[in-house]
Amino acid sequence: MATESSEGEEEGKITGGNKLLVIEDDLREMGKKAAWSVSSCKPGNGVSSLRDDNLDTYWQSDGAQPHLVNIQFQKKVKLQLVVLYVDFKLDESYTPSKISIRAGDGFHNLKEIKTMELVKPTGWVYLSLSGNDPRETFVNTFMLQIAVLSNHLNGRDTHVRQIKVYGPRLNPFPHQPFQFTSREFITYSSVR
């Protein structure tokens, strides 16, 4: 699992971070299929800064906590991993210290699925959405909400530099038990 790359992790608490984004091959980035919104932002530091693949830009909230990032999909999707880039060394009191992840069909029925405490994180932080049951490897949802409940040093506004959302890579042939990658194998994979 990708959470192994965090330096230190205990129940509900993550310390450190990873300088390089390392994702397993069986996961794909799902954020491009979603509509993103935030509860508030400073001018020039909005949603586009979360999704631009530039670690020098960031979303900065502007208002009372909790600060929210809403990720809405047109159809129900399977999500397995949320990855945040935060930098305590650069952002100090703007760095999130407690994050809640909620899922549901819309704003009216969001349920908290995970709460994590971040201890001076610098780099990519991996938040697995899998449950306690080994069969629960993903969350099937229309909407994901990431709530920043508190910041380090009692900071008011928050900085998040990047957010990526990953789900399982689907088999392109639904009734095919194998996942062939070459065109030649795919051509001969079905019997007429």
C-alpha cells in the first residue's frame, strides 16, 4: 500500500511526508473527472492552485474553520487513496494539523470516513480510504470532502499545495479475467 512511504504512521497520526509522489500501477488519478470547489480562498490562490501540478503554488483559505475542499463526480466512482502535498517548513502555521475526509452522495449526507492528525508534514502525505475490514479497499461515492479542522501553531487559514485522488484502475474488458496490455494479446483474448 502506498501509505508505507510516509516516514512515521500510527493509528490516525502521520508524521513526515514523502518528497516524491509514488503511486502503485493499479491506481489511476480520478481528479480530472471531478468538479472541485473550496469553502473560501484568497484571490489568486483558489482551486486551480490545487490542481496545477506545481508545488510552488497553493490553495489558501480565507475564513473560519473548518476549511473545505469539495470533490464532486457526475457518477459514482471508487476511490482508494487521497494524496496531499503540504510543507510545514515553508507554511508553518498555515499547515494543516487535523484533517477529516467525508464521503456521500452530496452535501446533505456526507459521512466521516477518516480523521487524520498530521505532525509537521513536509511532502506528499498518503491517506488511504480503505476501512478496517480487509474487503473494504475503496469507497464508492459521488462526493468526497476534505475538511481541514485545525492548523499547526493554532493558525487560522490553511495552505495545501496539491491534492490528488486515486481509484482502482478498471479492467477495460469487463468479463475478461486477465488484464492484457499488448494489442496482440487483446486481439486474441476473446473466443467467437
